[in-house]
Amino acid sequence: MRFVEARLARLRQVLSRYVDSGALPGVVAAVSRGGETHVEVIGAQSFDGPPMRRDSIFRIASMTKPITAAAALVLVEECALRLDDPVDPLLPELADRRVLTRLDGPLTETVPAHRPITPRDLLTFRFGLGYVPGEPPIFQAMAEAGLAPGPGNPALPVAEWMRRLGELPLAHQPGEQWLYHTGSDVLGVLIARAADQPFPEFLRERIFEPLGMRDTGFHVPADQAHRVAASYLAGPTGEPVLRDDPRTAPPAFPAGGSGLVSTADDYLAFYRMLLNGGRVGADRILSRAAVELMRTDHLTEQQKRRAGPVLDEGMGWAFGHAVITDRAGMPTPGTQTWSGGLGTTAFADPAEDLAGVLLTQRAMDSRTNPAYLQDFTTTTYQSLT
């Protein structure tokens, strides 16, 4: 046994409280250790809706980012991309960048970039644009251009999105500062151009099909729409408000930062692959060296201090997701983890050979993880033998 059965029952007990109280319509939680997997299915797909299913489909928002990073590393291993080469030949919109002289200054006060942007800059969110705390003029300009980070897929076509991004100066010099999110969206475009293949097709052929992730993608076929869990925001007084976010057709911009839908078993397969050193069965998705890059903190201490409220204390940033650097909580150092702003989280702990996925329908409405995400991690770790 990899789990203590009596203590594992606490996982359902604790998560059921949030459904019984009306805080959440439902939950799917999956934990896996070694060859043993345990799944809890609680509540409904929507308030007053059909029962939740083990294969219910959720919008996983920023949990898209680790998958995009893994896809980029597939191309690095094939030498279609190189981590420290300029992206200019494939992303000419980002060539010859200008950089703001000061973050709070006008967009016209710029200097030339010290060097070109590289795939490593995109993977580590240090290419110069993204979510900027305090929303200075550059972030406001991103929002006005339809480029602000957010869950789901942008409404703009890829070419127009890139054109508008290329018209803005960078907030920081390439490699200088960590700014959340936008690097993953650009990375998806880079992957498509490097592979000469639409980004969704590349993910399907190189990641999803080998891992058996049948229900992961950027939209849901019409005959499977009944399996899609609703998505809720917090209203003015905290009440749940249904989001209008249909996933019935392929998006104009398949966002590498936040665009995917998935199921608990699908996402668990992805993190199990990382725990297995890049392998699934007899097949290899990534080399062990690439997996280690996805477990390594690539930020300096100063960059982590300036990362604002997005990275918690004791976290660094690997490729595509956070990595635990200090044992401030349950996960051990080296654990890969990230959450989606629409109410999902996942982690992979190599030291314990443990992976966990929690999918809910309530968007986060604060800078700290909701209590049920923390309780999922706590009840998982307390159940280990």
C-alpha cells in the first residue's frame, strides 16, 4: 500500500465540506503514488446540474503552462529550437526590441534591448513582458491591445496578437526580471512555427496521444459537451456567477499560457510522465535531462523577491511551473506545481513519487490559494505510508 486507507478517507471528508456548504458545486481529486491511484468524485458539474463524473472536463487555465513548456523541450531535443538562440528568425515581431527606461514612464522613453530574446527567456518568463504588479502604463497598454494575461484563449488571431505585441516596448531587458504568463503564450506561437504545424496538432501528436490524454485540448467536441463542468466567478458579494466561456469550437488563438481543457486522469498522466523521468511505458516523451530542467529553479534570489504576489515564498520558477525550494509546507523541495486561476491545481513530488490533481469550478478571487486547494495538498500528504 502506498497510502494509509483510513487516512486517505479524510481526503473525501475534507473536500466534501466545500461541496456540502455550497462553496463548490463539485470536485474531482486524483492522487497517484507508484502504481496506485485514488480518485474522488464529489458533487455536481454545476450548481443544480448533473452529477460530477471522473471524466468531467474542466478549464485548466494556467495548468496549460507546464504542458507548453514540455512541448518546447521536445523541439529543443530535436534541435528545431535551441534554448539560447535568438527567436528572431521564427518570431520576427520580437526582433530589435526597445525597452522602457523606467517601468512607470511613458512608452516613448526607451532604449535598445541589450540582446535578442531566446526560448529560455520565454520558458522562464524573463523575456520582458507579462503581468506587471501595480498595472503601470505598459500593462495598461497591453490590456488596451487585448494582450493582458487571463484565463482562456485570446479573441485575436495569432498573427494579429503577435503584431500588437511587437508594437509594444519591453518592460524589462531580456533575462532581467520575471513577469508572469505572457511568455507561455508566445512560446505556443514559437512551437507552431518551429514545428511548421498548428500548435494544437503538435500537442496532440507529441504529448497527448502518447500519454493517452484523450480529453485534453483547446475545445470540446459537440458530442462530449455534456461532460464539461461549468465555470464560475465570484460576484460582487462573493456569490458564484456563471462565466460565459464556451469551448465548442477551435479558438482563433490557442493559448499556451491558459487555453486548455482536461480531465483529472489526463493531467495525472502528464505529471506521472515527469515523475517517471520523461517516460510512459516503453515510450519516451522527454529525456531525463529535459525533465530536470522542469524541476530546476532558474531565477535569482532578487528575481524571486521582485516577482510580486504570484510566486509564494519558498517557490522558484522552473520551465512552465513553480518548483518548491524550501519546505515551508507539505510538499518536499523539488516538487513541481502550479494552479489554474479558474480553480485547479496539480503537483508532482519526485521524492515521494507522488502526483496530485484537483479540479474545481470556482475561479480564484484572491492572491492566495483558496483553502480547499491547500486542504487537498495537506490531506494527500497526511495519507502517505
